[in-house]
Amino acid sequence: MTTKQRAYLKGLAMTMDPIFQIGKNSMTPEFTKAIQEALDARELIKISVLKNCMDDPRELAQMLAERTKSQVVQVIGKKIVLYKEGKDKNKKIQLP
């Protein structure tokens, strides 16, 4: 992913609300599956890491990206933005 594409995705993510929250249970297989399904449906998602989660948001983002075969767009504070390119017919976001 180029810097121009990453900047474009960051701009799109600014207006989004987080659709998932990572709490004290951290990462479970069910949570990872739900993230995978959301990425397939939306391509770009925002995740919030709650204060009671003791894990580092950057490490969580990296782990989620590996498990879902997606890319980390950014991690700011306790917010994670992930992107996964959709299939040709399902493509919702056109990258520059």
C-alpha cells in the first residue's frame, strides 16, 4: 500500500465510528471471525480498544491483520483502522 493510498484510507476512516470494541477478554477466535466477516463486507473498519484491555493496541492491530490477511492503516491511541481489499465484484473503495 502506498502512502497516498494510506492517506486516502485515513481520510475515510476519520468519519467512521468504531464497529468493534476489544475489552478485557482481548482476542478470541469468535472475535477474529467477526472482524473477518466485517472486513469482507465493508473493506475498511475501525476498532476501539477499551481501557480495561491490558494489551498494546499496536500489537493487537498487527495480530488482527495477520489473522484476517488485512492491512493496518493506522493505530492512533486506542483506535485501530484495518483495510482489506474486496473481491472484484464486491469492491466498495476505489484506491487512488
